[in-house]
Amino acid sequence: MRIIAKRTLQEFWEKHSLAKQSLLSWYKTVQIANWQNYAEIKEKFSTVSILNTTRMVFNIGGNKYRLICLGRFDKQIIFIRSIGTHKEYDKINAVEV
């Protein structure tokens, strides 16, 4: 999968250094994936939450952080929409970011 944009992750781990290894692991796993549907994502990330036909939320770092992504299986792209602490996530509407 092509991930847009890694810079978002980098900016986050510069502020939250404890998230860096978990985000890098997530990035490497997704980068080599060739997912065709959400069931395949669930096989690799059992705790991912599927919000609707395009949105998903990954638990990062033992659920300390939440990564909201938009997936386009037809184009093999994952768009990073938002990343934050669990507390920050609770204050937003994940479907609208």
C-alpha cells in the first residue's frame, strides 16, 4: 500500500517520542501490504476499527494513540487523516477528519 503522508507520522513522533517505534512498525507493515478489503486488514491488525466504507482507526502503542486513515483498495493507497492520543481522539469525529 502507498501511504500518504509519512510526514504526518514523523511530526507526531517528534512530539510523542514513545510513539515512534510503534508508528514505524505500523508503517513498514502497511507499506508492504496488498490489501483488497477490510477483512485482510483485520487479519493483520485485529484491533482496527472500521468506521465506514473508507475510514478505519488503528490502535497504536497499546492503544495510547489512535491513527485515523482513509483506505482506497482500488488504488492501493492509505491516506493518514489524523493521529493523536486516545484522549485527543475522544474529542473529534473520526468520520469527518
